[in-house]
Amino acid sequence: MEFEHIRYRVEDRIAFITLHRPDAMNAFTTRMMDELLAAFADVDRDDEVRVVVVTGAGKAFCAGADLSSGGSTFDDTSGGEGVGLSGHRDGGGQVSLAIFACRKPVIAAINGAAVGVGLTMTLPMDIRVVAEDAKCGFVFARRGIVPEACSSWFLPRIVGISKAAELSFTGRVFRAREEADSGLFTHVVPTAEVLPRATAIAREIADNTSAVSVALAKALLYHGLAEPDPQSVHLVDSKCIHWIGRRPDAYEGVSSFLEKRAPRFTMSAWKDLPDFYPWWKEPKV
């Protein structure tokens, strides 16, 4: 589709998705939701993309839902467009699920303000690099609504239930540096270093790792959270390593190490995953 509220480009195996409504601090709209869903669908299918970096145009990352329609913004019976409601499914949640399902690593380069959905959409992203002075907040209780974008699932798993409760119940806006030790952010850096740091991490993944290995590792990490005990995880990762050990990327990974050269991995995270993937039961929506 033709993009209006985001920009999308691929440079040397890294996809850059830029939220692009700088005059509105990249506020989230139904159009932005649709474009993000399309972009992540493209990312998954494109073998030239190994990693995704998501950032914002201008001084903000995303200031949250577009509130320009006023008090009816979150009322789907009155045509409110800001949150992207569709069939009683919130737009931020649809984006979060697309990011969660993405087989490629997703890195948030939070270059400025990230509030409401502007922050919750980063929770399913695998790594979050944030500007130390960025204003952030899970402000839903202060807007008379509730946490969305699957954040009540992601946030406690990232920061723990007590910290998640504090951030959600108070709805306070904070500078990113104030939560540098909470686990919410992977790296808290000066604003000028956000995109370079995120790109450097993406470059390390793209240059040195197997796409299939990373896709399976991502699935093992996240879906392992739902397993009842480590033995359940042991059975799944045993199945994965038994399968991948016989594949070309495993041979190449060992050979390149022994020959002291850069690896040349060839397997596709879209076409070459095992026939038992996904091994978890997908909920019906």
C-alpha cells in the first residue's frame, strides 16, 4: 500500500519504519495502524530484511492516540478515529500482535516523547533504545480509559507486576532516565545516540546471525514464558535443536567459525522454518 503516516525503507538488510506525522508528534491514527500492519507483513515475507528499526520523525516518537476528534476519540459508536477501533479490537493491540508475531527482531529507537499507545506499541518490540530525556507514560487512567495494545500482558513481564501497577495506576509521565533501572528500556542514551545505537545493534544481528536461528530463538523466548516449568521448555528446544542441527545454517555456522571467516547463512525465516512451527496453539480472534 502507499504510505502516508509512516515511511518504510530497507538498507543493507535493515528495515527502517519511521512514524511520520511530525507536525502532530506522530500521533497514532487508523491510517497509521493500517500502514504499520502492512509494513510488518512485508517485513515477514522479505528475506532481504533481517532486522527492523522503528523510530519517529522529528522530535517525538509517538505522542499517543490522535485526540483531535475530542471527547469521542475512544467511542467507536461516534466515529472516533484516534485509537483505530475496529470490530471491538483496538488498533494498538492489532499492531502489537503483528510485532509480536514478526519473525525478525524489532528494535525501538525511541527518539522522543512516547506516551500511551506511543509507548505500549514498543513493548512487543524486542529491544528498546530510548532518549534519556524522552517524556514517557502509560497515561490511560488519566484519560478515563484502560491499558491497551496488549500492554497488560507485556508490561508486567518486562518490569514486574508491582512496577507495572505503579506505572499504570498513576498514569504519570516520566523522563526515560527515571526508569533506566526498571527494565522497561534496554538502553537509555542521549537523544543523538538513539538511532545510531539501535542501528548498530541491528547491524550486529544482520551481519553475524542466522535468520532461522533468530526466528526460533525469538519464539522460544516469548512462548517459553507461557510454559509451566523448564522441562516443558526443554522438550521444545530439544526438538528445535534436533531439527536445526541438520540444516545448512548449522553447518555454515560451525564451518565459518573454524575457518575464521564471516558466516554466509542462506536459510529463510519465511520459507525454511520447521513443519512443527508454530508449536504453540494460536488463539482464535
